[in-house]
Amino acid sequence: MAVGALTAGLFAMGAGTAFAASWHDIPTLSTGDAKFHHGEYAWHPAGDEHGAFEWKGQLQDADRGDDHNVYVQVKVEGYDWSRYNGKQRQTAPLNYSNASRNRRLASVRPLGLSTSPPAGQSW
């Protein structure tokens, strides 16, 4: 069953400024296969956590009977999509921070192996 993935675009104004990063909620994202919930993200300014975009949340296998794994794809401006695997028939906590200085846009999308990423997205 191919279900379109929902994508959350996460914007930060003034990334790289001298104030401490604050955490912001990522809305619950789901497909027929996967659900990403209790998500949060922060943009760490340059010189703090390497100027990183950090995200965390719970990735749930929403269709435990299909024998497919689930994963999250994350994209930061200027970088390709990166894949982070969940666990089949479980909910897995995920947390990742990557050094991406002076960026202003990131996206998160949950997918199952039977779910195709949306085509023709522009950034």
C-alpha cells in the first residue's frame, strides 16, 4: 500500500546567532506504515554544538502486521536526505545532531518500506 509521506518543514530565522538554542515541537507525522511523534528540533548557533541542527522523537511502526521496517528521512538545507532506521513492530527513540552551520531549513518525513517518498519536491 503506497501512502504519501507527510513532510514537516522546520524553519529557523537567524540560525548562527549568538543566543542559546531552544527546542520546538515537530507535529505528529504519519503514513499508513510509520508514525513519528513526540518530535522536537533545535538549531544550535555556530560555536555551540558545532552549529548543528538537532532533532529527536519516537518512530513507531504503525502497521506491525506488514513485516516492513520503518524509517525517517531528514534533510537540512545544502545536504542530501539522510535515512534513520526504526525497529520493526516497535517504537524506537531517535535523536541526531549534525554539524550544519548557518542553515535555515530542514525537513523530516517518516516512511515505511512500502511507502514511496513524495516526488517532485523542491527546496
